[in-house]
Amino acid sequence: MPSTHPFTQKIDRTRLAQLRQDEDQAFRQRIPRSIALRERALKHMPLGVPMPWMAGLWRTPPLYIASGQGAYFTDVDNNAYLDFNLCDLAMTVGYGNTKVAEAADRQMRQGAHYLAATEDAIAVSEELSQRMGLPHWQYTLAASGSNTEVIRIARFVTQRPRIVIFGGHYHGHLEETLVRDENGQSVPDTLGLSPGSSAHTTVIAFNDLAALEQTLARGDVALVLTEPAMTNCNLIMPEPGFHAGVRELTERYGTLLCIDEAHTLQFAYGGLTRAWGLSPDFIVAGKGLGSGVSFALYGMTEAIADVVTRTLDIDDGSPRGLALGGTLYGSALAMAVARVMLEEILTPSAYERVAQLGSRLASGLSAVFAERQLPWSAFHCGPRSGYCLAPCLPRNGEEGYLSLDYDLIDARRVFMANRGYWDAVGSAGPQACIAHTQTDIDGYVAAAAEFLDRIIKS
Ligand SMILES: Cc1ncc(COP(=O)(O)O)c(C=O)c1O
């Protein structure tokens, strides 16, 4: 972002660049073993990591991790980091949770998977129904897989091709949602996609009910897929009445509605679907419930489950049906972990405690901005906070992206890392978790203040 950003004028860009350089150098000096391991790794893995995000999300050389405990992980050079990224919300109960470890250990010793159901799967589905309202559930390995199956079912049920998503979205690495709007045209957002993969996706501004109605009125939309609050472009909250409007319009035009809670299930007990009284046709979730074990799910209404049950592709000699499922989906291991997470860890009181920590984080950051007369605000929803580089919170993706000032974010991340705080990925914000304490939150806020003091014009 250019330094003409209207609300970052108090940042001294020369000092920021110098600080970044100094902190980058200090960081490299702290991680000689990681740097050596990377040299070895580069011979056999692109970027030296098993999956590109492990290097690409950070603007520093990748760390190689030795272990984790509670809210901390420790790299191979024995540097400990208090984690506010939490594996992009996959590890919101912290590392090495005893109950999770015991459940996983028990199930591994008995067999991780049989390609057959266990009683845990029934208990998990019962618990999800009680928490989130929808009666029927299916399981995958990742929210990307859940969204893929939901889109397929919605197309089949409605016999329509199109899906609608909102600007600032991320719904996983599936072709239909790797799409962006360019001057009113849907175009592929990344390389290597099938020709025409964006042809049946329309991207609309979040909070714009008029645009949504215009699109739905064409009568070809199978599914509206949205997060309850958009979490992948900082944080965009729905305006009052937005979700009620989306539900009303989708019902009026015969379109199904999916609420993607891949992140926001960590924000409130039963997700924001329950907290805000939403009534979608599908819910997608994942990440946090497996605590690192691949596990994701989608819920559906009775009416949709009825169609799915009658038309599944079950290889019984009848015509081919709906293609759902995968070899490792819904494994005994994942179900054992998810059950303990739901029944023993992600309790209403745990969510309450984390929300209090999230409030402390957001009010701490707000106070830091106010004391320095920065015209910024702190994002806040449940445990999530972050740096909104404007006085008003964004209403849509376009406004949300204005806070992605990567010069500022990258310098802050490495500054925080050198002081033992692992900050959130650039498009998110720091998030409180079950394993954090008030002292952890206060420490993060103090380090954030120290960073700003180093780069604000005197
Ligand atoms: C809202 C949302 N949906 C889906 C996904 C995809 O999840 P996964 O990477 O587990 O497939 C993500 C990942 O960040 C997400 O934020």
C-alpha cells in the first residue's frame, strides 16, 4: 500500500523500513538451525516445506518446529513463541492438550480408521445438531472438501449452476470459489484452474442486499455461500438485518444458503449461526474441531438430507448418484478427537472465557491506538481482534483490504516474533485461545505498543 493511505500518515515509512531490516536480521540470527534445515529441505520440497503456506505466509525464512505446549510452540533453535495465529484457527485449544492427546492415542492404538462408522460419529453428530440446529451431518478432511460437497448437493437439489460468494471471501482451494470480481466480471483468482471455472460464480459486495437480489432474481443461483462475518480480509461484520435479508431473498428466489463457519465456529459456542440465530440450509465447519487432526463437516436440513440419502452414489449397480465422500473422511481417529473436543473442551464456559480474553485484546489495542492518536480501530468479534487502519470498520471486502498494509504487517510480525509473539497471518488478526491467559494478552498488547512507538513520527 502506498504511503498515501489516508490513515497511516503518522507512520514514519523510513523508520518502518529500517526497523524491518534490523528485525529481519535479528530474526535470522536467532534461527541458525532452521536456516540450516531449510537448505537441506530445499533439495526435496519446493520452498523447503511440505505445503507452500508454511513458507509463503511469512515474510521471514520458515521456522522448523520442535514442539508445542499450551499457547506456545518452540522452534528447533529453542525459541519459544506465544501463538496468536493458532494455525489459522486450527489449534484454538492450544498444543498438546491432554484430553485430545489421550483420545487420539487411545484410538490410534485401536485403529485409526476402518472405513466403517464408530459410535463416536453418532455422538459427534448428535452434539453438532444440538449446538448448531441442523439435523444431519457429513464429514470430510477439510473445509475445502465440505464446501465442494455442499456446492455439488446444492446444484443437484436446485438443478441450477450458479453460486454467489462475497468479496473478501476465502472458502478453500476449490475452483468455484477461487474467483474474484474484476469490473463486474468473474475471473479466476489463481493459476492452474480449469478453463471456465469462474463462469458460474458471482462475487458480490458483502452487506449489499440490492446486488444480491439483482443476481438471485435471474433464477440460476443454486447456493449463496458466505461466512457469517468475513474473516479472511481482516474482519467484516454484517450490518443489522443483513443476514435476515440474505435468508429472506434466498428463500424467495429458491436458492439454498450455506454458512461457512470454518473460522467462526471458534468465535462462539455453536458458532455465529447459533449466536446470531441464523437458519441456513447448510453449515460448513472444520479446522478447530480436529485440533490438528484432519476433520471437517457440513450440516444440512432434513429436506436436503432426504435428497442426499435417496441419490447417493453407492456403487450398487443403479445409475451413478451424487459423488460424496473420500477414503479417509469421517475416520475413527477424527471422530474420537472431535467428540472429546465437543463434550469436554469446547464447553460454553470455555467459549465465555476466550471471549473475555478477546475483549481484553481488542480494548487493549484500541487503547494503544487512542493513546498514540492513531485514527484506527480494533477489529473485534469474540476472541478475534486486529488492526483496522481506519476509524470506521469496513462494510465489505474492498474496504477490508485497506487495512492490509503489508509493509506495516510484515515489520510488525517479525518485531513481535523477535519478542516471542507469533502474530496472525496478514489477512487475519491476533486471536485469543483457550490456552492463553490475561498476562499473555497484556504482553501481546504491550509489544504491539512498543512496535508502534518505534515507527510513529515524533
Ligand atoms: C471461511 C473458510 N472456509 C474454508 C476454508 C478452507 O479450509 P481448509 O483449509 O481447512 O480446507 C478456510 C480456510 O482458512 C476458511 O477460512
